[in-house]
Amino acid sequence: MTLDFGVVPSYAQLLFTGLLWTIFITVLAGSISILLGIAIATTTLYGPKLASLPVRRITFLFLGTPLLLQLYLLYYGLSQVGVMLPAFWTGVVGLGLHYAAYNADIFRASLHAVDPGQAEAARSLGFSRGATRRLFIMPQAIVTALPQVGNNSIILLKDTAVLSVLGIAELVLNAQRAISETYRPFEFYFTAALLYYVVNLAMEFLLGIAARKAEEIR
Amino acid sequence: MDFQLIGRILPHIVEASLLTVGLTICSLALGLVVAASVVAGRFSRMTPIRWLATAYVSVMRGTPLLVQLFIVFFGGPQFGLELTPFMAGVLTMGFNIGAYMSEGIKGAIIAVDKGQGEASRSIGFGRFDTMRLFILPQAAPLMIRSLGVNTVILSKSTALVSTIGVVELTYSAQRFVTSTYKPFEVFAVSGAAYIAIVALISLIVRGTEKLFDADRRVGA
């Protein structure tokens, strides 16, 4: 056994570029998952039955099958129906959709948990139904949902690694590029793991601060 | 929808699902052993062991499963550890899910009333017997839900071992897509197979919960 981490520094730039893409994908897919999660939650709670039932069913499909399978379906399926989406966007949208299903569950529970008296008070002050939800219910629900949605975003960060399978040049794929030149899989995958761990810790730290702030607001 | 194609690939998909179930069961068995050891470590009286167990959970939960899998499968041979893809998959997923499961078990143990342990210790039971006879039986019903959730997550993450060449559900689906160019049909069947597996696990979890509930009623 010979371990030689000496080869890693000469690929530092490649790995760092990969890391930046990983963070960028996390931010993009994370935003999609949060916005779409809110949209799904409000549709299933307030929408007409005609819309809420199919949305519920589709969400269930996303929760019950693996992310990788969903990515393949998007990747191969879209081209079958003639939609040509670059692999990068297929990956970002697929990841965003997957976690939107998870976030929707959390937002739905948080919207449910807002004290009904809040809505009654706003309505009796003359706010419309829509304005009540937008200005009073939603902000409170978002604060309640924050810790769990944050947790999902950390899980999402780790799942961006799966996008390497589609040929998206994030951290894992760039590590693989370095490995194909050096034949040192352990060193590079280990370094990649270390980088993920650092970003993970940073995210946990920031979310901890955000959660405490949210607690203060409440 | 090409129903003829669905009929043709169905037997193969069913066969591949059996491998997915096998992967899940083997990883679960290993995961439970790992989880039990980690929990024992986290309640240890020796501080370094507690640190080690905590660090283990943090690292396993803080890095992607896919990267862990690649470290074991591709990096292992550098240490003379040549594993078959199936073995590498079970080993990685077992050690990974064990870290997640240990959190659920730890939570359940902490949730048991502190007085129970104190009472048992004060009438002369040792630390080990207190855990075995009083704490764990009361903690068991509390950990079923989280163990079940983790098993569902595990069954879905077995899809990742397709990347190292285990022909389980996802890999066989991918093969059929490239040979038939009918992604919707193929993924509909394999997706349904995953949902069936997840539903089966949920059913078992619910059954176990009922069993414990009935137990408690008889005991009361």
C-alpha cells in the first residue's frame, strides 16, 4: 500500500472549480426546491381538488423512488419527447424537483401549524383571503419550516454528487478526471469527501445562526 | 405506452428488484450492528470513545454516500481490499446507514424517563443490566419509526450501487432504456417496483409498531 497525497495539490485548481460548481448547483437546485416546495404546499392546501389531488399523487411518486432513477428518467425521457435540455439543467431541475417534494411536506405541516386565530384576526381587519395568506400565514410558516428545510438543503448538497453520473463537472467528476490521469482514487475521493465535509459544516453553522434568528423573531 | 414492451421486461425488472431487496436487507443487518456499536460508544464512560463515536456519525453524515462508495470500491484496492461491487455496496451502505440509525436509537434511549435508570441502579443493577433490562425495552417502541424511515431511505439509496456495476433495479432499467429507447415505459415499471418495496417496508414498520402497542396494553 502506498498512499501519496503529494499528487493532490497539483490538481487543486480542478478540485476547487468542481467545488464551486457543487456549491452553485446546491444554491440553484436548493432555490428551486424551496420555491416549488412552497408552491406545491399551497396548491395541496388551498388549491381546488382538481389540482391538489394530482399534485399530491405526483409528490408521492417523487418520495417513493430514488433520485438517480428520476434523473435518468428526465435525462432520457425529455429527449424522447423532443425536449433538448443540457445535462447541467436536467441535473439541476431533477435535483430541485426531488427535494421540492420533501420540502412541500414540511411547508404543508408548517402552514397547518400556524394558529388559526392569526387568519381570523387578519380577516376581521379586512384583509382579503389571499393577502391574509401572503402577509400573515406564509411568513410564520416559513420561520417554522426553516430548520427542517435547512436540513434538506444539507442533504441536497451531498446528493449533488449524484449529478456526476450525468457528466456534470462538479466536485466528484473533477476528482474522477484527476484520478484518470494519476490512478490515485483513494487520495482524490478522500480529498473530495473532506471538501464536502467542510462545506457541510459551514452550512450547518450558518443554518444554526439562521435558526436562532428565526427563533428570536418568533 | 408500449404495453408489450412492459410485459417483456417485467420478469427482468422483478428479478432486479430481488437484488435491490437483497442489498437493502444485507445493508440493514450490517447497519443495525454498526448503529448498536456506535450508540454503545456514545454512552461510553470513556471520553475518547464518546468523541470517536460522535466524530464517526458526523463524518458519515457529512459526506456523500456516493463518494464513500467510491472510496471503498475504487480506493480499497490501494490497500489490498479488493471487493466485489455487491460487497462494496453492502459494506458502504451498512456503515453509512448505521450512523443515521444510531441517532434514532440514541434519541429513543434519551427519551426514556431518567428515573427508570436511577431506580434500577439504586436497587443494585449494573450499568449494562440497567440498559438491557429496563432502558432498552422501553426505548424499543420509540425507535421503530426512525429505523423504518432510515430503511426506506436505504432502499432508495441502493440505486447508487448501479454506478459501480451492480445490476440492481436502476442499472437494469438503464440497460433497458439504452436497448429499447423507451424510457417512460421502462422507468414506469422500475419506479413502480421501488414504490412496491417502499410500501412493503412501511407495512412492516406499521405492523411492528402495532405489535409493540399490543404488547404494552397486555403489560399494563
